[in-house]
Amino acid sequence: MRLAERAGNISPSPTLSIDAQAKKMIAEGIKVINFGVGEPDFDTPENIKQAAIKAIRNGMTKYTPVAGTDALRRAIVKKLAEDNGLNYEPAQIVVSAGAKHSLYNAFQVLCQEGDEVILPAPYWVSYLEQIKLAGAKPVIVPTRLENNFKLTPGELQSAITPNTRVIIINSPSNPTGAVYTREELAALGEVLVKHNIVIISDEIYEKLIYDGNEHVSIASLSPALKELTVVINGVSKSHAMTGWRIGYAAAPQPVAKAMADLQSHSTSNPTSIAQAASVEALEGTQESLKRMVAEFVKRRDYMVERLNAIPGVKCNRPGGAFYVFPEIKSLLGRSYAGVKINGAADLAGVLLEKMHVAIVPGVAFGDDTCFRLSYATSMDNIKEGLDRIEKVLTSLE
Ligand SMILES: *Cc1c(COP(=O)(O)O)cnc(C)c1O
């Protein structure tokens, strides 16, 4: 059967496929240390589960408005005002089946053939595919480890052409964990306003932020920036709710309306029960989040220290999210057990096969001199996994 060209151009998510491979080995009884995970290893807090159970009992099992229930949209409006200093009307909020779906809707209504979208690298894999699915051209702009993988105004300026329409900013970042400061965002914002470039600001890791770093939404920096920005957020990462599939966008009204109209013909509303649970996630106690953040900090610190102690490995201390992104440039070209390591993809193969450790090679994010380790796994796993990685990286020939 002939597939549409569009289908042929999609690459499956490499992060999900490595995760799947590791899970398959685990199912076969092999003890795999999985650093590939892209979700918190904590359970959804009890108060949130109870809200969902109550919603089922109360018959909240029917279609809801396409863009989300009034209760959830009001809770989101309140959250954006309190946490981010952003004032929106409920009509500017669109709730979708996860932030990934919100991003998809945004690219679909904002981009068309001939448009260029600036994508700072290392980037989260789905941005690249979603840009292409919208018919636009991704313009990948590499950032540097020395600058904590953050885009500078100069780098931004030189990537802009008359066709530039959108930029994606993801802070805290997956995969690097980098957090932009208020000043850095203001400097980028100045260039973006000057060229009238729309900003898709993916703030899904907002709550997973460490060392007193402050999360700043670029939309909050000026009315002009707010008019240009689509804010994307959700409960998946902040409340350990990846399986519930609730994300949302806040946007200028015509954009929000277009996203809701698009959604009305694809998925309709997100799950009614998960929406009720998300109201509790946003309005209920945030104790579980605090515990999760404290645990993530411990794990991150341990990992960064262990990685930097391995000769040839350079690892920044990320300010947010739950990933570290070490670089192994100076080790490339050497071999392990006869296998030449020319990039992190080769290392990932060796680690999974010989050491039963799953990592995500940087090739998935546009930079194969680095790899991503998630610390959304237990401290015992982290210790054991790093022992194994160290064994390989210290015995390259
Ligand atoms: C996890 C993730 C998302 C999507 O989360 P959902 O589960 O779809 O809400 C979006 N952006 C980034 C960078 C992520 O890592």
C-alpha cells in the first residue's frame, strides 16, 4: 500500500525506541540500568488520584468543551498569573492530550510551506518532526557546551532570514537541563520582537528547577513578547502524570481559537477524568513536588561529580529538568572490545550490549559528541549504572 509522503518523512522517536529496547531486555530477565527514561520515577500523588476517582463516581465521563473544562481552564489561568505573572482569559487557554499535542497543534496552525523555524540544538526530538509535519523548514542552530548550551542573541540574529516565522525556546531544557536567565531571555526577546518572530515557549520542566534558579516565561517580559508567544506547559513532569495526558497552551486569542478548531476535528477534548485530576494537581497541595525536587537534586549532584571524574568527560551542572548531558568529544575514535566509538551512538550500542546500560545518544538531539542520562531512576540504579559506564570509558583503547 502506498503511504503518503508525509508518513515516509517521519522518523520514529529515538528516545522512545531506546526505552522500548531496554524494556524488552528487562522483560527477558536481563537487569538493564535504564538511563533513557523521560518521565519521573515517582507515582502520581494520592490527592490527584482521588480527584480522578471522584470524577468517575460523579459521572464526569462525557465529552467536555474542546479546549478543556471551565474548571481546568480557570485553574490554568490562575496558575499562569500566580507563577508566571501572565494574565490570560480562559478563552486563550487550550488543553490538549499532553504538552506534546499542544506543541503539535501550535506548529500546525502557525507554520506553512516556505516558513523557517529556528530550532536551537541540542533539541528535543519531537520539535524537529513536528516542524516538518507542519510543512515548515527546521533551521538548526547549534549552541555550545561552554555557554551551557544556550542560544546567544548573536547566534539567533545570524540564523534569521526573511522566511523566519517561529522559534522554539525550551527552558529548562530537555536534553541539556539548561535554564535561561531573565536577562538572557530579554536579550533574545529584543531580537525576536524586532523581527516579529513567533515564540513557542515550552515550559514543561518549569517546576523541576534547582539551586535557586528562577523560571522565567519569556512571555512575561513585555506586552510585545506576550503577543508573540505561545506558552506550552502541562502536568506530566511537574506532577508525575505522564500517563494522564494533559498539557496546555496559552496564546493570543486568534491562535488559541485556531488550535481549538484544529483539535475539534482530531481528538476533540482531552480526557474528562484526567482534566479533573489536573485541577487538583494545580490547586491542591504541592508537597509531593517538593519531595521530588529534593531527590532530583541529590541524584544530579552525584551524577555530575561521578561523570566529571572520568577522564575525557565534560559535564555541566544542569539547573533544571532531570537529565545530564555529558560530552565525550576527546574520547571519540577509540575502541572498546574491538568496537570503534566514533560517536555517542556507538557508545550507546556498546553500553546496552556489553554492560546492559541504556543511554540516549546525542545524535537524537542533534549533537552526537554528547549523550543524555536521565536521573529519573533510583540512586542505586544510578550508582550501578555509572560504575558500568566508567568501566567502559576508562578502558577505551
Ligand atoms: C516530556 C516533554 C514534553 C511533553 O510532555 P507531555 O507528556 O506530552 O505533556 C514536552 N516537551 C519536552 C521538552 C518534554 O521533555
